[in-house]
Amino acid sequence: MLSRLADSLYWLNRYLERSDAILRILHINYTLWLDKGEHSIHFWTQLTHMFSTAEDAKKQLFDQHPLQLVQHLIYDTTNGNSIRAMVIRARENARGAQDHITKEVWEQVNQFYHLINNPMLQQKLVRNDALNVLAELGNQMTLYAGITDSTMPRNMGWNFMTLGKFVERAVISIELADRFFAETDYSLDQSKDVLFWRSLLLSLSGYELYLKTYRSPHHNQHVASQVLFSKQFTRSASYCFDRIEFYLQKVVTDNNSEEARSLYREFSRLHSKIEYSDLSVLREKGLQPYLQEIKTELFNFNQRFSQVFFSYA
């Protein structure tokens, strides 16, 4: 496969996976904010710093006016992480690789593009109908995930698309965990109330699984275990790294160069730091250094992956 096409397919899914994550996080936290609960305010700051490139003065304004932050993260194309900006780039990537995706996938990306650019939808957001707008956009992402999974052939294009999806998902899950644990001084032994962790777990679609799995009140430990190590949780670092290694092996086999094999060994070493770790390792290393190490090595892997397969300088 041409590096240009592999690049387009990889970033098509990265942009849409990030869009899906932002929409879910916005929907969950806007809903919790309307309840005016004790743990409903602090996460706006984290969300702003993760996904907004606005100046600091404007970011502080968003903390006090969540509806403006919702509008900014959905429609403001001066922010490269806005949903609209990413859907535009995703559509450009899909169009460039149109011969390598199914008609149904292209139509869904195109439908999402036209919806996000529909003035009527923007007017609904201005009229303070944010929950319906977020739900409508979120449904488009659910349709994209289902259509892609059910119609795409399991060929090399699928491998690059899936790598993009799980690299992006791993980045977001680890970054969210890092920011929430920073609020607790990265403590595993002290335990915040489950309501504190509700925003994180709901944003990762893991709250129901958490309540069914853990019974004791050691919430800091349990959240770290689920978000980092759980094999059942599809947004855990462990699950994402399993998927990345599986599809990376396929593309490395197809491009059997020493550089590609070296990249695979590099990722396997990173994967082992999740695969063979547990709470005792987190205590020994310290949660903050551990998360920082994983984030740094994942970033370095992504850089090398782009150089090897997309010919980035």
C-alpha cells in the first residue's frame, strides 16, 4: 500500500476516534454540570487544556461558561481539535483514500461532514439545546463505528485504520487518567469518593463495568486497575496496546524491513510495561512517573511509526 494512502486511512480513524471521545466527554460532563453536583465543575478545566488551543484568558472564561466551551470544541475551526475541524480533515483523508474504503463508510463520513456544517444544528446549539446537539453528533459517531466494522474488508487498509483508532484511544485514556489522578496527588492509598471518578469513568464508557466489578471503597486503586490494566475494558491502556500490537504485526509482516521489525520490537517493550505491571509496580515506581513514561514512549512510537510507514521526515 502507498504510504500516502496508509497515512490517510490511519488519520481518518484517529480524527474520528478523537471526535468521538470529545463528544462523549462533553455530553457526560455537560449533563453532570446541569446537576450542579460537587464534582461537576473541576473537569471543565481539564477538558479545556486537553482539547483547546485558545489563549489562557479565553480558557479561563470557558471554565465559568461551559456552554461556550461546548460551542468552541464543536464549531471553532481556529481550534484544531474542534469536532468540525477534525471532521473536515477526516473527510479529506477519506476522499483521498476513497478507493480503499467502502461506499458505506464514505457516505457516513460525508453525512457527518454535512451535519456538522448544517447551520440549523449550530442554531440549536446557540439556542441552548446542547444536549440534543451532542446526542445527534454522538449518534453519527456510533453509526460510523458500526458501518466501518461491518463493511470494511480486513485488508491492509483496515489494519492502518484500526491502528489509528487504538493509538488515539490509548492516548486519550492515559491522558485523562493522568489528569484525574493529578487531582489526587497521584495517591493510590487514599481514596476519593466514587462520585469524583464518575466523570472519568462515564467519559470512557466504563462506569457501569466499574460498579459491577469492584465492591470495596478503594476507588483510586480500582480506577487505576481498570483504566490501565483491565482486559475486559475496551478503553483501557492494556486492551488498546493488545490491539495495536496485533495490527502492527500484520503491517510489519507485509513490510518486512529491518526498520519495521525494529519498530515492532520497540512497541513490544512498551507493551510489556503495561502487560506485566500491576498496582505493586505503580507503588514502586510512583503513579506519576509511570504514566509519564508510558505517555512519552507512546508519543515516540507514534513518531517512529509515521517515519517508517508514512515517510515523514
